[in-house]
Amino acid sequence: MLLFRLLLLLGIAFIGWRMYRMLRTRRLRGEASARLQTEDMVECAHCALRVPRSQAVAAEGRWFCCELHRRSAGHDAGPGDT
Ligand SMILES: [Zn+2]
């Protein structure tokens, strides 16, 4: 009888663990897709590559895909600026 109780307890624990994993995965997926939907894409003024706004570099109202392209487009402050 003790073995039966132990197996029952293990079964319940296993089901609970599976349900917890399932709910967690679903919630993470929901957050990821919501982030993708709300993320704005901007176009690089130098190479026209489209990048998420959070990863883009802004300068004088224009967007660039990276720091190098921002400098290449002639938006550097001048000599001495790194
Ligand atoms: Zn670029």
C-alpha cells in the first residue's frame, strides 16, 4: 500500500511539473510574439537595411543600422570625436 501511495504521489508531482512547464513555455512564447509585433522597424539611411528600432543608431532624425554607417554618412561631430 505504501508503494501505491508513493507511485500516486510521483504521478501527481509529474503531472504538476508538466503543467507548470507547459504554462511557462506558453507565457514566454506569448511575450516574445507580442514584442515582435510591437517592435518598429527602421531603415538605415546609408545601406537601406531594415533593423529593429531598439538596435538602430539615431542621428539628426535619421536611422542607421550600426555606428559605422552613422559615421560613414557624415554625421560625425568632427575631429577628436570617437
Ligand atoms: Zn547600414
